[in-house]
Amino acid sequence: MENVFIYDHPLIQHKISLMRDKRTTTKEFRELVSEVSMLMAYEVTRELPLKEIEIETPVAIARTKVLAGKKMALVPILRAGLGMVDGMLNLMPMAKVGHIGLYRDPVTLEPVEYYCKLPEDASDRDLVVLDPMLATGGSASAAVRFLKEKGIQNIKFMCLIAAPEGVRRLHNDHPDVPIFCAALDERLNDHAYIVPGLGDAGDRLFGTK
Ligand code: PRP
Ligand code: URA
């Protein structure tokens, strides 16, 4: 699929398998989400621009490279997206963090934004929207739409597990938004859960079920 990047690094695949196991505890699950997010941060930042500088080593002057100061922001979708923030910040401590909260209206079934707090200069930054699960794609698509309505253009979406239905929906609604994931699963079940998936990511992260 175009514009979908699946990270098949062995460490990522191993940790995703442990996360899928229903015997994995809340503590272990939370640690795994954080670790996989950190490994994925390494890949998501692969294209960051560099600039050359001069540094004096104990031996000589080195012409060497540092990040050119491209500004990033992470935007977790509440609540499960929160689990991905710390791991990413470990590798990019300079990133700002915005939050977007969505719930699904029981009558219209449309996602409604109930909370949104973004960095002041969000439209000057490269944004990575975070959510462990891309199921129907309704939440991700709505989050991206809300961000675009606020004038933000440079958006990537990063999840752990995606369903083909969610990928299609997000691509269809926002073809400009690349999707980064650790696994592309088979399908959704009748309750819009990803199969085989890992269950409810929010509940497993926060121990609410
Ligand atoms: C989960 C998940 C996504 C959404 C994915 O959140 O974290 O936000 O479902 O489903 P979709 O692609 O069909 O929209 P949930 O609504 O369970 O809320 P939570 O994060 O508070 O657990
Ligand atoms: N949300 C989850 O947390 N898990 C799924 O499988 C689908 C939506």
C-alpha cells in the first residue's frame, strides 16, 4: 500500500508479539508500548534535515552534522495515544506535545472533539499524531481534520497496529498523511476491534478492564 510504512525491525516485531499476548500485564504492556514507540521514533525521524557545523574535538576541527532545527510536535489522541509519548520523547526531547481528545457521539457515531491543546507554533512544526490502534480510522481521520482546520499541514500518523479498513479510510480522507505502523493486521470484527490485534489498547495501558 502506498504511503504506509510498516516497521518490520526484529525488535519491534518481537515486542508487538508480546503486547498481543493476553497474559501480558498492564505494567509490561505499558513498557512495551513505550519501547516500541521509541524504536519507531528512530524511523519516523529518518528524513529530518541536517546541517554541517564545525566542532573542536580533542584532536582536530571536525566538520560534522547536527539536526537543522526542524521543529516537531507529538499529538497523542486521548487516551491510548498517551502511552506512546514518553518513548518518543526519549529520542526527541526537543519536541512539543499537544493533546487531542475525541469521543464518539452515541447517536451520530461521529467523533466529537472534547479537548484540544496544541503548541502555539503548531502550524510551523512537523506533527506526528499518535494512537496505538487504527481500526475503522474514524478517530485518526477526525483528529487530522481538526488539526487541518487549525491551519496545520505537515502531519504524519503513527500507530502500532493498523487494520486495512483504517488505512483505507485515512488515505481516502487525507491522502497527504503518511501512516507509520508496526503491524498491518487482517481485518476488523463486528465490534470494530482489530483481528487479531491486541484488544483495547486504552484498557490494557491503564488497567481499566
Ligand atoms: C481506541 C484507539 C483509537 C480508536 C481507534 O480508542 O485508541 O483512538 O479506538 O478506533 P477507530 O479507528 O475505529 O476510530 P477508544 O475510543 O477505545 O478510547 P480510549 O483511547 O479512551 O481507550
Ligand atoms: N480500539 C482498540 O483499542 N482496539 C481495537 O482493536 C480497536 C479499536
